[in-house]
Amino acid sequence: MNSTLFYAFVFLAAGVISVPLAKRFGLGSVLGYLIAGIGIAPLISLLGIETQKLQEFAEFGVVMMLFLVGLELQPRQLWAMRHRLVGLGGLQLLVTTLAVCLGASLIGLSWQVSLAIGLIATGSSTAIVLQTLNEKGLLKSDGGAASFVVLLFQDISVIPVLALLPLLASHEFAAAVHGATHAEPGASHLAGLPGWLKTVATILAVALIVVGGNYLSRPVFRFIASARLREVFTAAALLLVIGIALLMTMVGLSPALGTFLAGVVLANSEYRHELESDIEPFKGLLLGLFFMTVGAGIDFAYLSANWLVVVGITLAFVCVKIGVLWIIGTAFRLRGADRWLFSLGLAQIGEFAFVLLAFATQNAVMPESVAKPLLLVVALSMLLTPALFILFDRVMLARMVRSQARKADEIDVQGVAIIVGIGRFGQIVNRILRIKGYETVVLDLNAEMIDTMTTIGVKAFYGDGARPDLLDAAGLANARLLVVAIDDRERVLSIVKHAKRLRPDLHVIARAYDRIHVYDLFSAGCDDIVRETFDSAVRAGRYSLEALGVTTKDAESLTKAFVDADRKSMRALAELHDPDIPPNKNAAYMAMLKQLRDQETQMMSPTDTGQRQGSGNDCTDRAG
């Protein structure tokens, strides 16, 4: 049996099983990978697989991730965030180092060891935090942006920390590591050269990345793209990232920092999206492998013998970092949920700590007896991070929403039309009705949007349109029209059902998410149903026909015929729809759908588009 293939099978199988289960239970992919690593740890130990070497390989996923993050940033954006980068990131590093150093000194460690632990503990997990923020769509929030700034500064700070740690070496520990043969992490090919020469080489390496990215990348990628072979472009993308990481390693800089810089330089390149799509799968797999090696690397024998100490130290580190981050977040005007996201998200100790702890041990900065439990503390703190994000989602965020929620406004006007929802959709409906002189009563749950509308002179009320008492207060008994313009399909259906039950004669127009939503609303008695993207998609289709040479008249005729045919098909399909059976499992529905599609193709053949124009007046005929 090929051992390499077997090892790959074990890790891939663990990830494929654990991650979907973790996602289904709302735990996130990162915790899924960590659990997978813990699950296969006994097998890895039995097979004699060295997780340290796997982890060094898997850490390249972090390098790729920072390259992709750099591709999303424009250089001017990076320059614009320079003050927060130095202020927020620098303050976090300084305060965390001092707090941890003080705590370590109080339990009897020397100031050198305490300072080393403080420096190592300042870092957070770039891999876990960015992956989780991206998954949850929180990277663009104030808390997510502040977290990114701190993570970026931490990656940059690894360089001076590596330079500082050897200065903290103790003669007391030197004998224990004397004669060590393995290479030092972070050691460069410039070792032994004069300081000024190292500086020149470092500057030249960074300059090569910047100049090459600006002036050489375009002709090189154009030449590679001319081959029209996707695998060659993928190979070139990997070659770029690996080459930059290798160059940074040779001069003693962080590979992650180098590839991030390259990503920023290439952010304006026309090949940016191609690079992203080629590297993304490799990044995801390597990050998954990294998290699994973290889980598999936990020494459960040592943990079981010293679990109280290890868990206590882990919780102490996490609590200290949460407290420091909370204070810094407050100082930089992060409020509410953003401050909690910032504090809880960065509370772990990051993956670079594995490298720094090994480096500190090899350079006689701290004894093995201190480094060993700290390795477990780092792993456990990373394992705890998904749980902290769950705490943020389900406790802190929910509490913030409840505490910030305001009472429904008292509705003091009546109108012929009630509009539930004043977002992009509802605003347009409201403007059109008011231009014609109709009085409207607008309800929405977005307090910020309500305040904005009030500022520009549009009367709107804060409140949940799904509440029967608020609909009654808005004048449901006397209104001539109800427009449900929110994008929550369940609440839309609930509002329509309630309105039609009390006022069967009321004309109700509702926004639908898709065809299935249309069928549900049709069953509830809705009069006009508007699929939220249908009309814009039809218009895009008409423009596409015109761009390909079809005359404006023919394009309009064809799209009108298409809309009429689609509206007519809705009634037949609605009659066959069963809410308890998915459409693709409903044989009668699928047969009718195929028949209607065939009829549609025949009806709108190029010779007939001008003559085949129908119309309809019932509910689903107007389900646009």
C-alpha cells in the first residue's frame, strides 16, 4: 500500500465527514476541521505520522490566504488604514505583552521568560479568524475590519519578535539546547552577513515584489494566458506564491507578509480574478489540513495528567486577551456587537506561536518544561475560538439586538395604501404612489432606515408588519391596498395570510423570492406577486439580444412573449405544486414543467415572436 495515498485518504475522509456535520450544527468549518484532527489523532499516532512536518506544510495555506486578502485590497486602501494599522495593532501588541508579562512574573517566572511569553501570546490566529469572518460575512463590519487590521499588524510584528527573542536567551537554559541539530525557524540565508548587507537584501527583496508586480506581471501573465491552458495558468499562480514565499524566507522575512504585499500590488491587475479562482481551492485544502494537524497535535496524555493547569492557563490567556481587546476597542470607538466581535474573535493565540515557541526553546529563552504546556495552551485556545464565535452569535449579538430594539412607533396617520418594508424595493413603490398623491402608511423594522427616511421628509413608522396589532393600527380595516415589500419569505407569507383572512376584498401585492414562494403566496390569496429579480433579469435578457444584433423591436416582442408565457405557466404549475414535496421530486410538476418549456420554445421561435403575445388578469398571470 502506498503510505502517502493512505495518509491523504485518512485526512480527506476525516475532513469530508466532519466539516459538513459541523456546518449543519452551526459550528463552522474551522471547528469541523479541528474535531476531525482530534478524531484521527489515535490513528496518526499508530501510523507514526509526524504532525509537526505536516503542519509546516499546511501553514502554506495561511500564506495563500494572505495573498488572496491582499488581492482584495487596493494600495490606496492600505495607505488609508495606516493610522489604525499602527495605532490599533501597535497598542494591542504593547498592552497584551505587558499584561501577560506581568501575569507570568507573578507566578514566579523570570522577566526574560515572562516577556517572551507575552510577545508570543500577542498573536491571534489569522487562519481561523479570517476564515470565520469570511464565512459569516463579517469582514466588512467595523469589528471585522478592526480585527483584520490587528491581524495584519501581528503578521508584520513576527519579524521583530524573531529578532528580539534571542536577546532574551539565558545561560541557565543554554546547556539544555546545546548541540541541537535542527534548523531554527525563521533563520535566513543571510545569517552571518553584516547588518547593513542584510538590510539592503531585505529592501531589494521587497522592491523586487513591488516592481515585478507593477511592471512584469502583466506581460508574463499575458504570455501564459496566450497558451489557453487553464492548468498552465494555475501552475503560474502557484509558482508566483511559492516563489515570493521562498524569497521572503531567504531574507528572513515572513512569507505571509511577502505574499500579502504581492497581493496588494496585483490588486489592480486584470488577472486578479483568475488568480483568485486558481488559488482558492489550494488555500482551502491547506487551511483545512492545518486545522486538522492542530487538532491531531494535542498531547492528550500530558493534557489528562495536567488538565487542570493547562485548561486554567488557557482560560487565563483568553480572558486577559478579551479584556485587553475590549479596552482597546472602546478606545478606538468600537461599539456594541462590533466591540464584542473584535474582543472574542481575537482572543486565541495564533498559529505563529508554534513557530515562536520552538524558536524560543532552541535559543535558550525558555525551558522545555514551560514550552510544552504552552504548546497545548495555544492549541486549546485555537480550539476554543469557534465556541467564542458561537457565543458572539447566539448570546452577545442577540442581547445587543434586544437591548437596542426600540418600541414600535405610534401610528398617527391613515392612508389608502399600507407598505410593509421601506428598503430598495418598497422605496420605489412608495415614491410612485406619493408622486400620484396617494397617502401611504409605511412600516419597517430597520430603525436606521426609518430615521433616514424621516430626515429626507418621508413619513415612516418603526414596527413589525407581521404583528396583527400594528397592521390594524396602520389602518388595515379601511385601506384599499397592502404592499408587502420585505425580503423575508416567511414573514411575507404570514402577513398576506393575516390580511386576506381579515380583509378578503383587500388588494394585496407581495414581493416573492422565487417561484416556490409565488406558489405559496398564490395559495394564500395574494392578488399580485412580484418576483424580486424577474423584471430586471428580463430587461438584461432584452439588452443581451440587442447586443447580439437583434433589432430593438424584435427584442421587445420576444421578451414580452417570454413574460406572457412565463406568467401563464405559473397557474398550471401552481396547481401541481405540493409544499410537502420538493419540486424535483414531484413527477407531475416536473412533467408539466418540461411540457411548458417545450411549448415556450416553439411559441417564441424566431418566425413567431412578433405575433405570439398574450395577456392575463388573474393572480399568477401577474406573478412577475
